Amino acid sequence: VWMMNKMTNREKKEVKEGKEDCPLSTTDWVMFLSNEIDRTERDQPPIMTALIAAILAIMGVGVTVAVMRIPEFLYYHKLMFLFIISIFIVSFWILSFVISQRFKKKVESFENLRRRIILGKEKDCIKIRDEWRNIVSKKRFKFI
């Protein structure tokens, strides 16, 4: 009480703004980050399923074309078509690898932040919020 009386109005306002800027306690941040980890892990399977379905569909078309009987003069067209399909398969496979690594990296970042909060290494909620924003705001796909 004595300390509050000695504080100027400006200092009281700064303390009040600090509490408003960071409404979550460290316990709340741990729970929130656990939810973010769970949500990020849940978002990955539908995307990966769609990519695998696309790969299988393209492979099915490739197999169909490969076993089809065609006239001799279209043989090179058939090889070119199979080559293009193989390029699609490889590119979808690489894309699925990149996406899975991106999800994994995001989950690891959340887990590292949560671990530091639990161990008491990170106690400032403003720093925690800023780091969370950095993790969330990173671009989804970085190819370069």
C-alpha cells in the first residue's frame, strides 16, 4: 500500500497497462500452448491425406497409360506422358515432405516455448506473447 501511494499517476498507469497487455499467467500460457500443439498436430493429417490421394490418383493414371495398348507411332507420346506423371508424383511427394517438416518445426517451437515456461526460464508474459506471435506469424511455406 505504501508503495502504491508513492507511485506517480504515470507509474500507476504503466502498471495497469502492463496487466492489460498480458492477461495470461504462465499457467494459462502452458495450457494455451498445449492447445496450439494439439491443434497444429490435428491440422496436418487432412492436408497429408489430400496429397497422398493426389499421388495415388496420378499413379493410377500412370499405370493405366503404361498398360494400355497403343499404336507404335504413339509410343513416344506414351513415354512422355509417363515422364510427366512421374514428375507430378515426385513434386507432390516433395511438397508433402516440406509440409510435414513445416508442421513438425512449428510444433517443436511451441513445445520448446512451453518447456521453458514450465521450467521457469521464461516468466515474462510479454516476451512469451511476442515469441508466440513470431511462431504463429511465420510464413506457411518458404521454398527459398
